[in-house]
Amino acid sequence: MALGARSEQRQTPMWVATEKIAPGPGSPFYQQLNAILAEAGFDRFVEAICARFYAQRSGRPGIPSGVYFRMLMIGYLEGLDSERGIAWRCADSLTLREFLGYELTQRTPDHSTLSVIRHRLDMETHQEVFTWILERLAEHGLLTGKTIGIDATTLEANAAMRSLVRRDDRRSYEAFLTDLAKASGIPTPTRQDLAKLDRKRKKKVSNDDWTNRHDPDAKITKMKDGRTHLAHKAEHAVDLETGATVAVTVQPADRGDTTSIGETLCEVMETLCEVAAEVERVREMPEEVVADKGYHSNDVMRDLATMEIRSYASEPDRGRRNWTGKPRERDAVYANRRRIRGARGRRLLRKRGELLERPFAHCYETGGMRRTHLRGHEKILKRLLIHAGAGNVALLMRRLLGAGTPRALRDLGRRLGTMPHALTEHVAALAGQWMLRLVRPLARTHAASTYVPTRLAA
């Protein structure tokens, strides 16, 4: 074979027949996913629920609703955080073009089109798509609704601390420092003076006094890595028997866990009722709720006991308690304490650490949503619902195909390709150890024997 040289001259534009274009290898993952969605009637469903947001006769036809939701799923499957990145990836990849149903001569949707469609479709429509995915999981036995685990994490907001303004007079942080410098005796402070004053003064930036001019929903909070940043709080409810995400809510980052659990639990009940109406094996209401010690309080334990839901929440060390005038709270706290000390309670708490942290890692670390590129809780929740729904689709694909993402399927193929060689080496090593145990006694008694253990070991 001769060495090929790359030509530096560009070929002049010309017509090329589509049947002459060399096809790519494609992705069996997206082919299987398209087949599963087509068999379940995904496109017919989303077009039916989105038809009321479009004109019936006038206007230019928009992109299909199934393409919009597929592109948001691609954000999870490919680990793309921004909608600009999703649009660019879909335009560049032949595999994703085939997954979306676009030919080479057609232009894929731009990121601005995704923004327009997200603004047009309401929150209930996105929630219906999320519930439809849960129904498909329930049909395959991946959702029961009996034991629900609840946990929350922080998402970095698309807003900077330097854009903070005072709530009372809308002054910026720099103007606030300038007024402090003038009050301290510096008539015309420079930037160096302001920086020096800011370093020396005792700082305390509170959400009661400050807000962001671009994203009022973002709150000042401490992130998981210790940084102070503007963020949002995402709370997940996960089925601890299967790992499916049952509900997702976005709330202010400064809201405590004991306050935010009520909204998430209401979403869980509404979702389970809708799924149970279609699939009989799913419970309409959870029987058990598992949470960490951040959710433990007298009111939460009492409310769960009132709803006849068994709680398994880790109890923080609060010392000796005074239960005067609080008999219901006392009984609920003591009952929770007995449950978490039992064998089932310890098993559920261990499973909570595994199955509750896993969706966070899949959605926000490898899924690329740890930092939001949208502003406002409503916009973020619309994107997050489909993002978490794609995580549930990955759970279904893992059950049917053995891999939940295209990258996982590729790695699985590599492992299967090397398995015969690795298995042969493992069997040979076990056989060598067994022969050594058999021959060593003979070697001690027959020194002149031809059986040499070191030769067998080699």
C-alpha cells in the first residue's frame, strides 16, 4: 500500500448524490433508543399535548415537538450543559441528525429555537413528558413507589456576585463600598482604597439585604466545595427500590431541608397518582420516606406520621429533649428513632447513600447541569425535568440494552472484546495455583522428581 498525501487544495463546490455519501458507523444506542420511543408512541404523545400551543392553520410550521424533547435528552446523554452546545453538537453529528430525523440537506434547530419553544410550552407540559417516561419505567417494573428517598443539592446560578444590588435602594456593591469609604473619612476613594476597606471590614452578605439584578431567584449560599456563590437548590425524590427519579423541584438555595421537603413530597404524590392511574403495580402514595439528618425535625416527623408514612431519617444529636406540650412530636420522633436503629432502617440508610447520590452524579456531574445557563426557577425546572427524565430513560436503556448512555455502551463493548483473553488468563492462574497445591507435597518427598513447582508457576 502506498503512502497517501493530504491535498492542500480545496475541491470546488459541486452536487453530490446522497447515495454516494459514505455512511458513518452510527450509534446502536441511539438506534435502539429511537426504536423504543417509536414503539411507545413518544412523538404522537408529545405532539398531542403540545398542539394547543400552536396555530392550527396560519403560520410557518415549527420543528416537531419530539425533536425539542430529544435535543434536551441529548444534553444528558452527551453531558452538554448549555443549549448552544446541544445545538452545535446536533448540527455536527451525523448520528444525532439521524436520531432527530434530519437529513443532510436539512438544517437542525438553533439554540434560539430551543429557547422559543421552552418559553411557549408551559410547565405542565414538561411535567407530563416526565410523567410519561415514568409510566414506561413502571411498565418494565422499574417503579414501585413504596420507598422514596429525598435529598437536595446546589446548582451554581448563571449570575455573578459582583452583580449584587441592595434590596432597599438598588445600589451596587461598589457604590455601597464607596459610601462606606466616604463615611470613614475618604472623600474620593480609589479602587485600591475600596479593596483595602473591603478586606478590613467584617463582611456579611445576607439574602435579606442583597439580590442579583439579573436573576432574583438566585440566592447567596455556600456550595459543596466551600465557595460562596449564587445558587439554586434542586431536590430529588428517588425510588429506592429501583433508582428511578420520581420528582424534581427547584427551590431557593437558602431554604432549609425541613421546609423544602413539603413541596417535593407533594410532587411525589401527584406524580405517583398519575402513574398509578395507568399502571396498576405502582402505589398511589409512598409508604416510607428515607432522608438524612438535615430533614429531621419535630414538625417533619409529626407531619409524616399524620400522613401515615413511615420515616427513616437520621437523627442529629440534640442532647436531652423537652417534650412538654408536644406529645405527637415526641411519639413521632421516638418511632423514627426505633426504626432507624433496626435492621431494615440501617439497610435503607445505606441504600440512601448509594441510590440518592447516583442521580446527582449522573445529572449534574457527567450530565453537565452542575452550573445552570438559564435564569429563573421556572426555566431551570423545565430543562431539569427533561434532564432527569433522560436519566430515567437511561435507567430503562440499562435494563434493556445493558448500558444507559452511548459512552457506557462503548465501554461495555470494549470490556466484552477483551473478556475472553482476561478470562483465559484468570482460569490459567487458578489452574496453576491448584496444581501447585497438588504437587508441593510430592516435591518434598521426592527430591529428584521432575515436578518442579517454580516451573509450574511460570
